[in-house]
Amino acid sequence: MRTTSIVTISLPPKMAAATEKAARKNQMTRSELIRDALRVYLEELDASHAIQIYKKERGAGRLRVLKEK
């Protein structure tokens, strides 16, 4: 049973060439490189969302700052 899904994407020629070059430089396959890039993007998206929630809650006065001793 397959543990991955196949996804097909289209890239402009320059981006495809840059992807190939980066993959070779880092001794990775294109798939590994794209998976890593997407993983980082998704983590940053989650972090950005968490920061937005924090700012909203803090602005509404529902959070308090704990002070160090």
C-alpha cells in the first residue's frame, strides 16, 4: 500500500531549472526539495496564524503578560 500521494505541479522553466540546481547542490531529489520547502512554508503559515491569534487576544485584553523575577 502506498504511503504517499502523487501530486503534479507545473513550474515556469526558470523555476524548474533553479529547483533542479538546488536539489543537486543539496544532494536531494526534486521531490525531497519540494517537500522540505512546502513543510517550511506550512510551518511558517501555522506560526503566522498563531501570532495573529495572540495579537487579537492580547489586544482584546484576554491575555496577560507574566513578568520574570
